[in-house]
Amino acid sequence: AGSFQEAGVIQQAYNLNFPLHVVPASCAQCPAWSAFSVSSPAIVLETAEDRPEAVVVRLYEAHGSTVTAWLHTSLPVKEAMLCDLLERPTAQGQLPLEPRGLRLSFTPFRVLSVLLVRSH
């Protein structure tokens, strides 16, 4: 019922095409863990590519809306910046690391690539 946004069609399509794989934990009481989370259902985290010193995260706005969303990671990050599709830092430069994560602004169907430099 309702629009495709209200019905969660995009999330259901990802669940169907990329099902979650269950991996046995090494202990019965291991806490749940996620490397990334996004605050808006309109934003899809499409991929996270691991590099030797960094992770490149690609996200896009899927509902045709203008939205500000927070990208949170549990990985140790010392620096974040927008990059182009070839994963080179853009002129906009650094993104401030805030307690809630990274604040990202999207226009309809916009793709953003973020380079996260890991701290050791």
C-alpha cells in the first residue's frame, strides 16, 4: 500500500537479490555488530571497498528526494572526504567527523563516494 517509498520496495529488492548470510559466532553472547549504518531509508549504501589504509563507501539517494543523512561507522576513522567516481578526493575537501558520524546532503538520485581513512 502507498508509494514505493512507504512500502520499502528498494529494501525488499535488496533483501531478495542480496540475502543476508548468517555466520556462526565464536561465542553465544557476542554482541550484534555493523560496520555502517545510515539514518535515512532514502539512502542506500551500495558498496564499501576496502583499501590498505582506507575504505571507499558509495551511497545514493533512491527516493527522488532531497535529504540530509548521517553515515555512521564503527570502524576507526581519522579522516573523511568526498571523492569522485574514480575515488580521487574532490575540491569540496574534508568532511567533519562528528559524534553522530558524517553528515551527507543528497539531491534526488545523487551518488556520493566517501573516502574514509582509517586510524591505527
